[in-house]
Amino acid sequence: MKSTYKKAEFFLILMLSAAFLFTVPVYAATQENSESLPLDNNSDLEIKADELAPEILSYLTEKYINGNDSAVYDKDLADAAYIYSNWNGKPKTVTDTKGQEITLYRPLRNIAVMNSETLETMRSLGLDEDIVSGVGKYTLADEVFFPEYSDKENTGSVWSPDYEKIISLSPDAVFLYADFMEETADEIQEKIQSMDPSIKVFRFDMYYPSTYINETKLLGEVIDKEDEAEKLTGFYNEQMNAIDSAYENIPKDERTQVYFESWVDYKSAANGSGYNEKINLAGGVSIFEDATPEYPIVSPEEILVKNPDVIVKLIGSGELTFGGYEDNNTEKAQEVYETITSRAGWQNLDAVKDDHVYILSNDIFGGPEYIIGTLYLAKWMYPDELENVDPTAVHQKYISEFQHLDFDVDNNGVFVWSGNQ
């Protein structure tokens, strides 16, 4: 009878042990160079139950029947169990933004992420931070927004990658930009893979509004977070649906006319620019949409002639490096507001007379958070149509539910500002 109870206990433990089959294992930095599956004894690129079960039983027998508390399952067993449970026992082929088809023979358990936009999206998808061994220099510098990565290794930047550091981490994969600085990123990929061909290089941008939804889904497949990707894209689509409903029945020539200015005085937005894309997404029309080049320097007189309905000034870079997550001081934002509204002739602009001049932080207009800044733009342009939309609440939801940060956007940071605040 005692033996029967022991056997029953053993099989109960066997069932409970399935928990480790559904978690990406994290190990010290090591690589597997062969394009083969772990515990695939007959090399048919499929892990079957009769290959996996004996290994699990062996481990459980040693640990629980023989009482060896020091027994641990190795990475081959953990990876094989994961692949069997999550990939139907077969290699997984995924695609990145560049269109590269990359086949994974093991789950990614050690990665280096060069661009913060991809890392931010990974965090939204719930990636285990322990899997990340190295990050870019600008991620390390942003301790308020990326506090959990402050002790990771510095892999440099796309302008100056630290190849020796990257290779020393023995990552399974490195994540780089796709189209941004494409030739430079191509060179970085080539260099990394020439130094260590076993390293897989994935290319994602994760900040273009036109591609972000699709990129998120592709990234979710790479890191096995497909369900989380659906939830995140649902959040983005929810905001865009609200924005679209505000102006979908308004002809383009009747939509709100916007003068958008970057942190460089009189540098605006035309067709082909990221700023113009976001203005259009919000239902507005840049008064310099047809200008050249994409980010034209415009004359003050032209602004007076075109007389915009709404004026937006961007802060967060160049000579206006303040605001955003790291700065609670609103005085500088107010100074910018007062400076631009006191420009010669601006008192006669409809936007100034109607208090439709706004300061916007690039922290919520660039990168994955473009959706927050775009929502603010839409609210400023169509306040009646979006009366029940609260961009601050949406921002807080993103920070709390997706970024998992303890940060109150109502009482911390400077993200938007206007003269009537």
C-alpha cells in the first residue's frame, strides 16, 4: 500500500511538473550552435512524447523518488519540454520587419536589445526582463522609464555599437532597427554575424504608426507573446477608433488646420514626415503639408498668412531638452508657451486668440507612445467630438497595465502644457 501511495504521489508530481513546460527558461549566457532540436534523438526535427517522457521521468525519479534534492533539469530538457508544449514539438519560423524568415530551434533565453522602442514594446508584451542581458546606451541613460534595465550591459548604440561587449554576452539574438538608419543597421548585423554566425539578428523599428500594429504582432510571435500582442494592438486600435470617429465624416478641406513646430524654431511638418503622419492620424492637416523638404524651415510671415486653428510646439530635444518623464518643472514649458505666443503678429492668429496653443513632449509623441500624443492632438482639434475621451487616463493605463511602471502621470512629469493650465 505504501508503494502504491508513492507511485500516486510520483504521477501527481509528474502532472504538476508540467508548469515548467510553459515558461521560457532563463540560463547563464550560453549558445547552441547546431540547427537541431534538443532531445530530438532521431533528428527528424520533431520532439515527440516518446523522446521527452523518459527524460522527464528520469529527472522526477531522481529528485522525488530517490530523494536527490540537488537534482536539476538541464537546459536541453527545459527547452525540449517548452518546444513540445508551445511549438508542437517543431522548430518555429518567424518573420521580422525586414522580411527575414528566421527559424528558432530553441526559445530565446538571452537577448541584447539595441533600440529602446523594441524594448518598450517587449515590456508591454510582458517579456521577462531576466532574458535581456544587454541594452543600448540610451536605455541605460533613461533610469526613470527603464529602471529595471539599469544594471544591464551597455551594448552601445546604432551610431557606435560595442561589438566586443555584444559578442561577450553570447546572446541567442540581437534586436536592431529595421528601416531607421537601414544601411548602418545592415552593417551592424553583418559584423555581428561575421563574428559569431550563431547569433540571430532581428530587425524591428517599433515606432512608425503605419507599421506598429503589424510589427507588434510579428514581435509577439518571435518572443512567444502572441496573446499579449493581441491585447496591446487592441489597446492601440481602441484609441484610433475613437479618434477616427471624431473626424471621419469631415472632408479633408474642412478639417482642423495645424501649425506644428518641432523643438527647432520654425521647423515644421510636411508630407513624408513622421510628424505629418501623426497630425493626419489625429484628423488634422498641417498648414505646411505641401512644403519641401519633409521637415521644412518656414517663414514667420507664412504662418500669419495661413492662420492655423491649432498650434503645437514640441519639446524634449535640442535646446528644449526638458519635460517628459524625468522633469516635473512646468516653468520651462510655460516660458516656451509665452515665448511663442508673443511672437510678432501672433496675437492676431485664431489659435492664439482662442487659446489653442499647446506644448507637447516628444516622450509621448515619438516611439511606441505616439498613440498618446496623437490622442492629445485629436482632443485639442476636436474637443466636442472627443468630449468623453481622457488622454491622461489612457496614458496612465498604458503606463500601469502595459509598462508595469509605478508612475502617476497626473502628478509627475510634464507631457502637455497650455496657457490655461
